[in-house]
Amino acid sequence: ELGDLRVNLISELTTIQIVFKNREVFILHDNEGIQTIPEIRGDRQAIKQLLEGKERLRTLERNGQLTISAPIRTTLLLESIFYLTKSQENFSKII
């Protein structure tokens, strides 16, 4: 069971918080004041690749396109969520 997981996606233009709760996904826009862990930072194109499932989270981090502040276990969980769902959830439209 996934439980309640929050992640901030931060690009040069916007901050979006994605909340995974009870098998549902919620998107919260413009949450500049909310400090949550984990956090994924990068340019818009790298975040789009992540959300579309075209590239893995840790690969984008290794390539210097994204930075992640999260424990490794959370990073692996997020990577699997984004990579396995690919664009089924239409995540890329949020950024």
C-alpha cells in the first residue's frame, strides 16, 4: 500500500506538488510556501521526460538534469511510479 506520499516538482517557472493518497493522485499548484520532502528540481524538459515515463528518475539525476532530495527508498518508489505509469495518468500536462 502506497499510503500518503507527497513530492514537489520544481522547475524554473513553477512549483507543483503531487500527492499520492489512497490510490489516487492529486495535483496542487503554486505551493511555494509548502516545504515537503521529497523534492525534484530541474528544467521543464527534464521534468516532462520524467512525467511521460521516457526517462528514469535516477538516470536524469545522474545526467545532471534533475536533483532529488529524498531518501533512496522514496526515490526508487517515485521512479517506479513515474516510469511504470508512463503517460497513462497524463502527468506531463501538469507542467
